[in-house]
Amino acid sequence: MALNSLTNSTHPALGIAILAALLVFLARRYFRAARCRPFPGLGWLGLAIIFVSEALLALRVYWVTIYFTPLAWTGYLLLVDSLVATLQGTSLLRRSLRQFLALAAWSVPLWLIFEAYNLRLRNWTYVGLPANPFLRDLGYVWSFATIWPAIFETADFIRALGLFRDSTGTLRRAVSRRAQWILALCGLLCVAMPVLLPPHLGSYLFGPVWAGFALLLDPINYHGKGASLLREWEKGRTGILSSLLLAGLVCGFFWEFWNYWANARWIYIFPILQGWKIFEMPAPGFLGFPPFAVECFAMYEFLRTLKALFSRAAPSRELIAASREEA
């Protein structure tokens, strides 16, 4: 009986413990780091949005119950952007509101690619949504618009903490054309096979999709002279990649934590370890968040590379902090 209860339950306490450990680790690094400026007012506003939204959710205020996820992430973006500003003296919002809004705008259609996969593979579904189509679509767009900014802002914060410093004098490691083709073909298989197979088989293969676009598009970005993690690898620099991977993990736990308490939320229905969840996510699903963050970078940079090619302009090779010009 005890074993059956263990293997057929959710474990929010474990998720809270892991998230708390991540927060303590990042907070210790932050408070030990040198400051470039005082904490901005937008950061206090973001913190207030998070705490007030959580309090109103506990009181079951209707508008907060249906928009809790985008409210919490709006507060998160303001807070993390301000943390970056205190450490670096600047941040995405301070450099250019236009760039931030462009990233948020592209976040919606980019995420809809994965929603299209889900229509066939049925890995998650949404519950508790308002019946009114306008209110429901507003929640969708608002929520989807925070995804890419959350990854980029969190990666900026991790870089600002100095967690992954690029070493100097590292030998170049050339990535051969053959290796690039192999990576791109592997990526193509990852994104194509799940939808080419019958849905009852493809539903087991959503995992490769969370990495496939990165494998497919980063070599294209490389050849298009855009920002590329392969080029960073050639120069012996892995700080951007490491920051993205950790950003994906941090955002993943926040996504699942806030989603678990919301009324309008997603639940997972894919046929793998449904009996052992952390929050709403079957435990193995958390492995998809780090590569998804890398994928977010590759997909957005692919748009910027295309824009540069069509406009015959040379795209910037600056990564993370300076890579979010309007696509």
C-alpha cells in the first residue's frame, strides 16, 4: 500500500525543496557580488506583483485565478531584469524597451510551434480556462509572451553572477562541416519523427522535440554568420551554453511551481511516469527544460539571422545580453 501511494502521487514538497535550494544558491551568489547601482524601482514593483498575486490567489480572487501564471511571470521579468541591472549597470529593459517587446512578441508564435506539435502528440492540456474566448485568448497570448523573455533574462542574470566564466587562452576547437551536417540531420530527425509516426507512438517521442530545433538551427545560424553556440564552442567559450542550461532548469521549476497552484493551468497527459510527479510534471519531464532553453536561443537567433540575410546586413554575434534586437 505504501509503495503504491509513493508511485501514484504528486510530490509538491520535493519540488518546493529543489526550488528553494536553487533560490538560496542564486541569492548567496547575488548578495556576495559587487553592485553597479542600487536596486531599481521596477524590481520592487515586480516583487510586489508576485507577492500580491500569490496573496490574491490564496483568497481566490477570480481575475487572479485565471491570470495567475502571466501575472507571476510579469513580476518575475521585472524583478530579474532589475537584479541584472544592479550587477551590470544595464539590462535588457534599460538598454531598449523595443528590443524587449520584440522578444516578447516573437515568443508567442515561437511557442505556438510547440502547441502545434501538442495538437497531434497530446502531451499536455489546459484546464480551468475562462469560457469567454477573448479572456481565454488574452491569457494564452500574455502567458506565451513571457516564455522567451524569461529564458533570456534568467540567462542574463546567471551570466551577471559570474557562475560560468569563459576561460581565456583556450584552444580553438574547430567544428567540422561534417559534424555540423550530422547535428543538423539529428535535429531534423528529432523534430520530424514524432509527427511522422502514428500519434500513439509519437506521443512517447515529444522529448527529442525539446532539443531538436537547437540541433537543427544552430548550424544554420553558424553558416548564416549569426550568433551561434557552435561558434562559441570553436572559440573555447561555453559560458553562454551553461547559462542557458541552468536558466532552463530555474525557469522550469518556477513554471511548474506557479502552475501547480493556479486555477487556469496546464496538466500533463503524456504516457510516461504519470504516477510520479513533481508538481504537475512527471519527474523525467524536468530534463527537457535545460535543452529547451538552448532551443529558445537557437530559434530566436535563427529569426535574426534570416532578417540579416534578407536585409543583407551583418548580424551581430553578441550573445545573450546583446542578441535581442528586433527580429
